[in-house]
Amino acid sequence: MTDKIRVAVTGAGGRMGREVVKMVLQDEQLSLAAAVSPSAGPVDAGVLAGAAPCGVAVSPDLESALAGAEADVLVDFTVPQAVYGNTRMAIMNGVRPVVGTTGFTPDQIAELDKLCREREIGGLIAPNFSIGAILMMKFAAQASKYLPHVEIIEYHGDQKLDAPSGTSIKTAELISEVRQELRQGNPREEETIEGARGGYYNGFRIHSVRLPGVFAQQEVIFGGHGQTLKIRHDSYDRAGYMPGVNAAVKKVMTYVGLIYGFEHVMD
């Protein structure tokens, strides 16, 4: 690849966004085209990320940043309330979205896919960019063919805004593709405290734990006659997501349409 991929980062002042900025600055195939953070103020994006100055000033506004950036790709790690608008704005400007923020509805994903195809660009929405987490989801889907009684427990810090996590929902979707709906538990089961059994999805339950001191973990627990199987993934640092984000930025340049799930672009 002779020309560098020009990458804009929105949410650049957040913990994930700062890691993305550092990743882009460290890769010779990538170039930082813009960095957006409404709350960061006029500061160099490299300095904001804890790296050396890079000559790109942080912008408070995505629309104006995209207008002057000539970006190829927009990486979004913001908040569920803003992500749909950010993604649509990127596509309308001919910029390929690579999105790690959750909160899309199926109708929104379908609309964004249509817009990408109309503009002949690629896009990716991925609840999780961790290669280990993707493998955990794949293993869970495979296990559910043989052990259909399953529950998911996901753990995150107490400042996470959405529950259940996008990773647990994606895991549940992959399981449901190969497992027929099976309503688990005693048919006369009764919750004496509302929500005690977790969120209901296609016959099984998803439980969300929110505590300080926790980063990101997920267990998929299968039960069978005289046995259980637990598949667990633990993330300890945001830098662990960056190899996946890096691969996604490069891959999104090679296809047309919006893909949901990082597993679909892994080699």
C-alpha cells in the first residue's frame, strides 16, 4: 500500500479514543487526518493521547472536522446517544465508519448499509474488537449446538452506560443462529425480585454486572447432564483492542457495504 490511509478519530479524548490515536500515529501505513472531542479544547491530538505532538489539532465538532480532513476512515468510540448520527454523517461525507460504540437498532444498521452501498464504500460496526473475545463468541456458538442450556454473565465497570453489553448481545445472536429457541428453567419459575433471572433472550438469560474495579469480562456457561462448560474472556487493558481496530481500518478499505461484527472481517 503506497498511500497512507487517512484516519479521523471521534471520541479522541476518551480512554479508547486516546488509544486509537496512539495506534494510528505508530503505524506507518496510517495517517491521522482529524481528531474530535467536544470537551478536550484546543490541544494537539498527540499530546491529548499521551504521545508526542503530531500537528493535528483536536476539533470540537465532527462535521467541520470531516469537511476539511479528507479522511478515508472514521473510527468512533463515543456514546450510544451520538453514534448513529456520527456514523451517518461519516457515510454521507464518503468516509468509511469503523465503529466500536454500541446502541444501533437493526433498522439503523440496515439503513446505514444501504447508504454505504449507494456511495460504494465499506463500513464496520463491531461490539468488540478483541480477537480473544471474537474467539470466545465463536467457541460459544459451536458449544451451543451440543449444550443448548446456556446463560451469559458479563462484567464491566460501574460507569458503562448500556446493559447488557454489545459483546453479550452479539454472543447471544451467534448462539441463536445455531440453537433453536429453548425456554430454560422450571416452567413455574417465579422471580420474587424483578430482574433476578437477568434479561431474556431467545429462551436464555443475560446477566450484567456493574462494579468499580472491573474492566471487561464475559462468561458463557453451558449446563448438561452431570457437567458444565464455561467459556470466559477477560480484557485487562484497552490497548488489547488496538490490533483489531488496526486490522479493521485497513480491511474496511477493501469492500462495499456495512458489516456488523468484527468476526466477519477476520482472516
